[in-house]
Amino acid sequence: MVAVLFIAIAAVVIGGLRIAQEQIFAAGREHRAGEAAAEAAAAVIADAYVAELLRIAASTASPRPTPNVPAAVSAPSVRENARLAASDLSSLNGSEPVGELSVRCERGGVDVALLLNGRRYRAGFAAPECSQH
């Protein structure tokens, strides 16, 4: 009788451990999906940053205009494209679409933050032009 009780307890413990393990793995997958989504969004924003610098470099005006990096990286169309890229990657990784995305140009860098499944993920890159604003 005691042996049966111990076997039953062991079965419950093993079942609980499996559930806990699955939850840990799911949380890890969700975290990696969020990080990947943030990096995808930052890549789209970085493309807009580089495009603005190339636009200025190609200018023949004298004096050469000053790049408007804050406007370039935070334009609504750029932010929406970044959100869509992040959502696509998030969906491919089995997670929800990205809800909110923000872009900040300050302190010598561009910071991209997004909200995915109630958690905030960030990615960014150096942008010296953001020190001037």
C-alpha cells in the first residue's frame, strides 16, 4: 500500500516537472522571438537612418544640408514598416504580432522599443547625429 502511494506521488511530481519544463521552454522561445522582433525593427529603422545619410551625401547643394535623423527614423511610415517586419518575424517564431513600437533618437543612438505579449523588448544602434537633438 505504501509503495502504491509513493508511486502515485512520484507520478504527480513527474507530471508537474514536465509542465514546469514546458513552461520554461515556452518562455524562452517567447523571449527569443521578442528579441528577434526588436532586432528586425531596428534593422528597418537603421535602413532609414542610412538612407538619410546617403541623401545628404548625394546632395550637391552648398552648403550641404544637415541630416534630419530624428525625423527620418521616426517617420510614421518607417515606424509602421518596422512594426510590420517585427510582427512578421514574431509570427514566424510562433508569437503574437507586435502591438506598439517606439523610436527614440537621443544620447548618440537610436533606441527601438516594442511591446510583444505584454513585455517590452529593445534594440538599437549608435547614431552620433542623435547627440545633437
